[in-house]
Amino acid sequence: MKEAQIIPLDKFVENALYNENYGYYSKKNPFGKSGDYVTAPNISFLFSEMIAIWIISYWENLQKPKKFNIVELGPGNGDLCKVLIKTFKNFPDFYKNVKIFLYERSKYLQKIQKNKIKEKKVSWLKNINDIKSGPVLFFGNEFFDAIPIKQFKIDKNKIYEKYLSVNKKDKIKIILKKAKKKTIFKLKKFGLFNNKGVIEYPDLGIKELDKMIQVIRKFNGGILLIDYGFLDKKNVSTLQSVKSHKKNEVFENLSDADITSLVNFTLLKDYFLKQNFNLNQVVSQSFFLKRIGILHRAEMLSKKMSFSAKANLYSRLRRLLDSRYMGNLFKVIFAYKNKKKFRLGFN
Ligand SMILES: C[S@@+](CC[C@H](N)C(=O)[O-])C[C@H]1O[C@@H](n2cnc3c(N)ncnc32)[C@H](O)[C@@H]1O
């Protein structure tokens, strides 16, 4: 009889989400009412406008280089990029110098993006290290949470990694296997052994960041990440799943439901500092967007709006900013290599 397959948690989830034949992101448009979830760019164009303004200011801070590459990480249904381009066009000096790359793993979503975005300036990036000039700004909204994580447990001073076994009848069982030395070394580097409960480590996510770091070391630039996550140690599993805007049991409806985890921003901070990058303090999405000027922009636009359009604008804004919705849970981190400090949105 064929033995049950035993797969580490991150590889298992990666397969459920990104397998080219049956993975969640290979067959479904998850965004919006008819999908499973909505993201900030789907909620309001104001979010994307603020990112556009922030990017232009960063370019100015870099002394307006003639060649400036920006890479959107995991562009989803292309909503953010569409508004970026529209806003950039109001700044012709910037627009003529920028090249836009979209880094998207899902071929299915790439198709959606290609239908929505037909600018010559935009191209799709297969590998991060295909970038051959700079400076480069990598940025992603809800990119890191979508990259599967590893989980570990300590029992009697021994470290075990979580694996999943799938038998012939597709029954899933969680199995703990002694962690590999190489992995233990990585966990040690980030002081994760103080955790009492579940230890989470974004091995695949860090591998993606490593590639970006190398490019930035060569060509200068930075990495901006916006995501839901935490700064204080959680010690619990943060794996979560949604389907049709409702919570789903993590290993149910596999490849028909999204699976993500909360991002450990303390670990990201440590990681960037270890790379000798400049780092702004991690701030909430609400703080970041307000500092860039989202409220002023809303006020300006709403002057010419009907009552119902105004109500709609402000209700969407509340979802982005209010701590009961996305305002606090979502956080922003910016790490960069250039010498001149850039703090817009962070102070
Ligand atoms: C939660 S969605 C966010 C989409 C979009 N940024 C937004 O805010 O609406 C995650 C996106 O990241 C992409 N993605 C996840 N892992 C990736 C990887 N390793 N490389 C490139 N894209 C990836 C997914 O296919 C998807 O487009």
C-alpha cells in the first residue's frame, strides 16, 4: 500500500494556494463581493492614491533619478496599479522616468491584470533578479501574509516542525517531526525560542525578501510592506482561512478557500536591521495614510460630491482607518538602503 505523503506545513499550504493546476489562486478571482475577501485597494481608490503620492515623494527623496523601477509585489486584481498609473500621469516628470513591474505568481491573476492594465510602461517580472538597473522600490499590499509559513513546537527542550500527512482518502493528519538543524539555526537567529506555544517562521517569505535585498544592495532602493500583523509575540497559531467573506476551518475547502497568517512585524524589523538597512518605525495603516494626507484628499474631493457619494466615500474611508476595521491591525514597514532618511507616513 502506498504510504501517506508527509509535507511541511508551508509547502502543503503553498500547494493548496498556488499549484498551477488546482491551487486556489490558479482558478479563482478571490477579490470583491462575489469572491472571498476584499483588500484596501478594492475598498477605496484613496488608499492607492496615497501609495502613489508616497512613491513619488520617495523618488524625489532619491533626487529624482532618470531611471526608477517600481515593483508591485502580488498585485492581485490590479486595482492598486490601475490607480497608481492614473495618479502618476498627473506628475509627468515622474511618469516619464518610472518603469513599473508586476511580480505575480498566479498565472490566472496575471491574466486579469493584463486585461486591466495595458500601459507600455508596465511589464510582468518572472524573477526578482531580472531587475537589471535601479534604484528599485519594491512594495506590496497583503503580499507577505499570502506566503505560507512554517510552524514549530517545543516539547521537553526539543524542537518539532509541523507537517501534514495526507492519506489515500485525502484525510489530513497533523504530524510533528524533529526540526532540521538548518531550520533551528534560522529560528535561533530571530530569538524565536522564547515562545512558549506555537512558533511561526516565514521561511518562504524571507527567501523572497532575500532576493529583493540583493537587488537593492546592487542598485539602491527600498521595500515597503503593508499587511495585517502584530508586533508583540503571539505564541499561538495565526493561520486563518476565509471563504465567501466568512471564516473557514484552515484545512477545510482546500484550494477553494484562502489561507493566510498574521505577519510578525518584529521579526521583519529584526530581519531588515540584520541586513543593515535603514528602518522607519512600524506604524499602523491608519497613521500612515493620515500622515500622507488621506483626510485632506477626501475633504477636497467630497466638496463637489452629492450627499450619497460623500457618504459612500467616508464609509469606505472608515473601513481603512478605524481601529475596529483595518486601521490598527494593518501595519506598514519601510526598509531602505539610501542614505538620506525618508520618513513620509512614518513620523
Ligand atoms: C492577498 S492577495 C493581495 C492582492 C493585492 N496586493 C491587493 O492588495 O488587493 C496576495 C497576492 O500576492 C500574490 N502572491 C503570493 N505569493 C506570491 C509570490 N511568492 N510571488 C508573487 N506573487 C505572490 C498572490 O497571487 C496575490 O496576487
